[in-house]
Amino acid sequence: MKRLCAVSIVAIIIACNGGSSNAQQVSVAQPTSNAQVDASRRTAITSAVARVAPSVVTVQTEAVQRVPADMLEQFFGGQSAERPVAGLGSGFIIRKDGVILTNAHVVRGATSISVALRDGTTYAAKLIGLDDVNDLAVLKVDASNMPVAPLGNSSSLIVGEWAIAIGNPYGFVLANTEPSVTVGVVSGVGRNLLASPSDGGNGAYVDMIQTDAAINPGNSGGPLVDAAGEVIGVNSSIYSPSGGSVGLGFAIPINRASRVADDLLSHGKVRRPWIGVKPSVGSNRTLGKAPAIGVNIAAITAGSPAAKAGIRAGDVIIRAAARPIRNAYDWEAELLELRVGDTVPIVVKRDGTDVTLSVRVADLPEVDAPRVTVLHEIELTTLTPAIRSERNIRSAVGAYVQNVSPRVQAQVGLAPGDVIVQVNSTRITSAEDAAQALNSGRGAVVMYVERNGQYYTTEFVTQ
């Protein structure tokens, strides 16, 4: 008769061998210690957060908003009134003496700005300058020996590497100045996207870092960080039909942001690079053929750096510095990388031959009239469904250009039939939006326009 052998729960095996019971002990893994568990919780991500989080601040703003009197007040002679409106965003410290980088849209129009550190310490902040074109602003607080965010190199990013967004989303709801963290990957680099409002887009993104790390309201201006704990971008915007994060977030590359910050700190404004090339409008696609590569030059401004370098109308730009130019977005992205005074090699295709020319970058010239005069020379109307249908316009909203003076048409590049869809970082939904955006402040303006079903940009500086 065979005997049944039992195995104990403490892993002592009783060997059944001819009726004898020889016990053989099997080694058992020891319980994991608390120290081992604690060590396993610490990863490259937690280390990166610990390195950068102390430098992340909550940016709190207050602006004055004019509100109309209600019907009852109007009956008794009441007039419109003003009320304070609070805003919130994020930022991060880039110098020990209290210099902070954030988004322009976080602080634009603010009558007062304050920043709070993670421990709740709050400082009044001064706006040093802002750049609407790149959606960046520099603030300064009266403090010293502040924690500084280590800056990385956004030109060496690897698609698929870790990306960590740090900021203060929904700060008023959470009532906490401690920054929160979301994690994803670098989904793409050099993203050039003009999001059509009909697709639920929120404007233009040129040469941006794309990430699926959740970026929510209040994250704007906070750092995007790599696994080494270095800032690689400034969280700026999302592409979302619903208004919430759907995994399409965009950050301004830190290399560009650093250059803008240097300009704002040195000059109080950004020197907008210009070479005097006017790209042709429309697609580079020829019927029955593959898309052409490059940007066709429609005209060259007389006396401009491009004219002095020998670039001609009819040339096709195919490379600028180290960047291949495949379309107008690549060209706009390269202009954002240039600095006034740089000498850049530009390769053009001319009569089937590649020609390399050296161009010295200059300041963008000013339109030779005050802004209000420019507006008086542009007749705008809010885009309607009827106009869209009649003119075969792709954009769902915008400001339709009914008429424009020859002077502004020549200097600014607008033409009757154009639709203004964005001015700097402001999305345009009506003629009033366009007028307000063009009237707010002075300096460089980048205007996104639809013409003949294609999107393009025109840029100028107003006095």
C-alpha cells in the first residue's frame, strides 16, 4: 500500500522513501524588508521631481474686468462697473535672485501678480516683459538665494523618453501651493500645428514639444522635465475638443524659452529676427505630383538682409542652418530659433541647382504708422456661416477681411478675403477679438491667416 505524504506550509518537504521519513528543508525567500520596499519606490521620476519641484511656483494674478449693468440697474440709470478677476498659472525660478519664467497668457492684462513657493511663502512679482509670439513672460520677485530649476537641452530630446509635467492645476480648487506631477513621454518634437477651430483646436503651435503627460488649467507656465531632472520645456497648451487633457499637450522648447528670457531681461522686449523673405501663399502640392519640398519665395523686401545676400523671388528655401525646410511651418520654426545679429546659411533651389547663401539676421522693421491707423485701414467683419459657405472657408470662426488699404496690404501682407484666425497666441473668434488683439500693446505681431483654404503667417512690428 502506498503511503500519502504531506507537505507542510513552512516548506518542509517530507520525503517518502520506503516508509522512512527523511526531512529535507528547502530554502525560503525572506520577507522583504521595509528598507527594500522604500528603496524600490524611489525611481528616476521621483528623483527628477525632487530636483525640480522646489523651484516651481504658483502664479496668482488679478485683473480688472468691466461688466455691463443688468437691466434693473440700467432702468435706474446704472452704468457698467468693474470687478476684479483672479487668475492662476504656474512658473519656475531660473535665477537665484528671483527671476521666474512663465507663459505670457498667464499674466497678460494683470493689474497685480504674486507668486507662491511650495511652502506657501508668497511674494509680490514684477512683470519684466512678455513675448506674445512665443507665449512667454519673465517675472521678478525681491528675494535671494532661491531654488533654481536646472535647465536641459531641448535640441537633444528622444521621442519616447520620460516627460514629467509639474505645476499647479486647478489651484483654487485644490487650495494647495504644493505642485502636482503628471508623467508621460515625449510624444514628438518639432511639432508644427495650426489647429483649425472647426477641429476643436486652440491655435497655432510651431516647433513645439508634444507630450501625453496631462497638462490641465493651471499647469500653464510650469516646467516639462526629463528623467535627469532637467527642464526641457515650458508647458503651454493642449489640443482638446473637450477642454480637458486628451494626451495632446505642447511645451515650448527650453532652448527657445531661454533665449527669449535673456532678451526680455536685457532689453525688456524680444528682438524679433527678420530677413525680408515673403513666402508664397498656398500649398506646395502640384496636381498629379508628390508634394514639393521647401518654401517658395514670392517676393523679397528691398534693402532687406535677404536682398543683400542675393536671395531672389522664385527661389525655394530648402534648408536654413541645420534645419531642413519642408513647409512654411518649418520656416516659421527656424525664424523662432534665430537671433538678431546671427549669420545663417540658407540653401535655396534655383533653376534646379542648390545655392547656399549667407544671410545676416536683422531686427523686424516697424510698420511706419501707429497701430490705430493700421486698424483704420482694415475693414473686418465676424466670420459667419454664410460667408464660410460662399467663400469655401475652412475655419469655423475668425475675422473676415472685407477690405484693406494698399499700404497695409503691402507692409502687413493682408488681402481682401483673408480670415484672421489668430494674433500672436490669441485665438480670434470675431472681428472684435481681432481689433482688441491688435490694439493690446505694441511690438512684434505674428498673425495667422487663412487664404484660399491654406494657412500662413504674416509678421510685423507696430509702434
